[in-house]
Amino acid sequence: MLYFFEQCLNGIQLGMLLFLLAAGLTLVFGIMDLVNLAHGSLYMLGAYFAATFAALTGSFTLALILALVASLIAGMVLEVIAIRPLYGRDHLDQVLGTFGLILLFNELVRLVWGPEGRTLSLPPEMLTAVQILPGVHYPIYRLVIILATLAVAGLLYVLVMRTRLGMLVRAGASNREMVGALGINIKLLYTLVFGLGATLAGFAGVMQAPILTVQIGMGENILILAFVVIIIGGIGSIRGAFVAAIIVGLIDTLGRSFLPDVLHLALSNNAAQTLAPSLSSMSIYMLMAAILVFRPEGLFPAASR
């Protein structure tokens, strides 16, 4: 049971990272009606920014702040230069356009940082573990990820649902022309929304950088899971993205942890170890398929807020 509890925490921690990425994606997709495949590249840029600033300043906290600022600026510049012409276009045009941006960012990173991967070191105080239950020690940094993401989720909910900016964003999603006719600068509003999404993606990249190697293309695989999350949760729904991210994180982590033991009852050890990760991943997509069949609008559709 202690091992199960620890793996549940690992699943929640993975879900928190997925939420950071999916929240920005669902804002852009649900509010601006834009399919942005380059969202994973912003996740990658956030990780590279953090690794670079940490090397320059020697401070993880300062590197985090500077990486978030750089991600915000990069997202706003990207929206003005490359994303804005895609508004109102067919989704296929948006997919092709943003896929081209993936290739562009991968080569840009190769030119600026080189083909080798980078690492982001944690402060010594975050390298220890804390006892959360008798017999259960959990890494402090993973707890920091969970708590920081919960704080971001709360702030994001307040921003979207309780502020004037959030009201304008939701109004722009419902009727862009009417909001523009009322004197609101809809272009600036969309730039801010896209910048917010880029900042969330960059934050996810920064949080993941100390756990995995910072490398070219690191955002492409996790982007697929982020799309799964927003489909399960409901496009445009922050609450749906949060719940779905935790579900996906738990399914993936618990499946990889316990399926090998279950499969070992009927298969050889090597076969069980090989098959378990595949079945764990398949179960996520099977859940998505079931949601699309029985509740295509997602668990928490944005229209029901």
C-alpha cells in the first residue's frame, strides 16, 4: 500500500505537468479556435531558457523567473509574426502551418544551443526527500511541482473566471466581431492569451527540465498527451484539463508500475516488462476513444461553465 501511495503521488505529479501544458493548449484551442502543434516547441524553449539562465546566473529560482518572462515574450512575438495570419483559416491550414513551426524551432534550437542535450541542476535543498507518511519518503522537488501547479491552477481559474480580462477573453471566444465592435482591441487580447499559453508551456518545460534531459524535440511526445487531456476534459475547459490531466497521469504511472506484476502471472518476465508500458499507453487512448464515443464534448465542456 505504501508503494501504491507513492506511485499515486508520481501519477499526480505527472498529471500536474500535463495540466500546465494542456491548460495553455486548451486556452488557445478553445478560445482562439487555433490548432497549435507548435505548443510543444514552446515547452522545449522554456526548458532551454531555464538551462541557459541557470548556467549564467547560478540560481534556479532566478532562472525560472527569467525563463517564464522569455517564454511570454517568445509566445507574443510568435503570435504576431506567424500565428495571427492563421486565425479564421481552416484547421488543416493551421495544422500545416504550426507543424512547419515545429521544424523551424527544432533547427533554431540546434543552431543556438547545439545538438547536445543540456541539464538543469536543482538547488541542494531540493535534492532531499521528506517523510509524508510513516515509511514513505518523497522527493521535495516533486512535491514542489505538485504544489506550484495547484497554485497556478487556482490563479488561472481566478484570472479566467473572476477578472475583467477573463471576461473579455470569454466574450471574444463567443463573438469576436461583437467584442471588436465594442472598442476592445481583439488582436492585443489574443496576443496576451497566446502569450499566457506560451508561459504555461514554458513553465511545464522548466519544471520537467531537472527530471529529464533538455533536448531537441522533447515537446513532441508530451504534446500528444496534452491533446488527449484536452479531449478528455473538454476543449476550452480549464477544470476539464485539470481533472483529465490527473486521470491520465495516474493511468500511465500506475499502469507502468503494476501491470508488469499482473502480466507476469501469465507471461514470462521479459514479455511482461515489454508489454506493460504499451498497454499502459493504450489504456489512455482507449479512454479517449470512449470519451469521443459517449461524451464527445468532454467531461467538463466549456459551454457548461
